[in-house]
Amino acid sequence: MRKRIATVLVLAATAALLAAAGCGGSDNGPKAEPPDLPTTASMHMNLDYFNVSKPSLESAPPAPTNFVLAASRVGVVNLLVTVYMIPPEVALGLALHTTPSAQSDSSWVWIYTYTHNGSDWQLRLRGKRNGDRVDWEMYVVLPGKASQLWFSGWSNAATHQGQWNFHDFNRDQDPEVVSAYWVVNSETDAFLDITIEDAESQYYSSSVIYSADTTSYALEFDDSSTGKGWRVDWNTADRTGSLTDDNLNGGDPLCWDADRNDVDCPPGAARPVLRRTVLR
């Protein structure tokens, strides 16, 4: 009888140890699954409404319309910011088609190739859970060169928000050039708070705020070098819009209709402040 009880206790202890071993081990999360990748919309501003090709008024009529004035300002931001965000957006999207591998430090790594301007780059995206967040680092390996940091940041899948820091690895010491805090539920429900971090830029520490709310969009620029700024609002449903610039029309809005013709602004054209609170 005692031998039978002892045998049962040994089996129970063994089962407990095996269960503990199964529940322990890797800290990579439930069922050792990789963390959710951030949405590429966290790096994207939809400016298609303006079909911007040039950030200047060289080809504009002598008295540019309100729409042209707005489009020229959007074009400047397009060059300042999206040049650093579009390639990372594409590269992050490619990770969706790549199977990551678990690492001994509880992180996950996606390794794949990205072709840019005819050159093959090896990309290494690393994600590691950190409480409710996931910390991210993207490294690029160019032919014949060591790996360089391209962008880093964090995301919170539960609150649909996060932060990015973009670097220019073509310059010495990979300086940070743009940062972005974001809250993105979808491409039409998005908010990006962007800062120009490039110390060599005349717009250093200037900010760009982008907001998308169904069919209502807005882009706001605060120029740190002048202390002034502007804001453009547009609606993709009725095709109307407005420009509010500290340097134009006494700071009052300038509006256009669906055909991009100048019109008097309706009551309430002045817009509220865009900035939103992001958990930083």
C-alpha cells in the first residue's frame, strides 16, 4: 500500500514538473507567438487629394488660388517629412510576408530583403515585448557595409498607438531626422504628431500634425524658426477645403469649393487645435 502511494506521489510530482516546464521557458508571450506588427498607416499621410508634384508656385498663375496656396504648403511638408517615412513604410509592410524567428532573449526577428533603387538591402526587424508595449528596431545591411539603425520605436496593440524615430543611415552616426507619435485605428481614423529632429535642417524642431477622420483631413505645420504656422483642412467627400495661415488674410481661413475655386468661407471654418494626447 505504501509502495503504491509512493509511486502515485512520484508520478504526481513528475507531472507537476513537466507542467511547470511547459508553462515556463520563453518569455515571448502566449503560446510563444510573435508580437503583432504595427500598422504601416503609422508611417503614412494620405495627401493624394492635392496630387502634389512641386512644393513651389513656379508654374502657378500671378494670383494663386487658395487651393494652390494650400497645395504648395502641403508640398513642402511632403518633401520635409515623407521622404524619410515612405521607404520605412514599404519596408515594414514587407515584414507581413515574412516568418519571424524567436531569439534567446525573448525577442523576435524578421529578416528579409528590400530592393530600393535597384539595390538589395537586407532588413532585420527586431521586436520585443516590454509590458503592454513592444519595442521595435529596424536595421539595414547595405552591400559591403555593417548593419545600421534605420528606425526604432514602440507600439501598443491594445491602444492602437506608438512612436517612431527615423534615422538617416547615409550620414555619419545615423542621426535621428524625424520622430512621430501616432494613434491609428485605420487609414481613415489616424493621428500623427511629427517632429523634425534633423539638427542640420532650417526647420529643426518644427512640428507637423496630420489627422484623418473618415472623410475629414487636416495638416498643420508649426515653423520653429519663425514661430508661425499654417493649417490645411480638406474633405474627400465634398472636395472642399480651407487654408489658415498666420501670414495670410490676417490669420483668417481661405476657402475653396469642389471645383477648387475661391469662395467665401462658411461660418465655423476656423478649426480647433489638432493636437491630441498620446501616451509617451
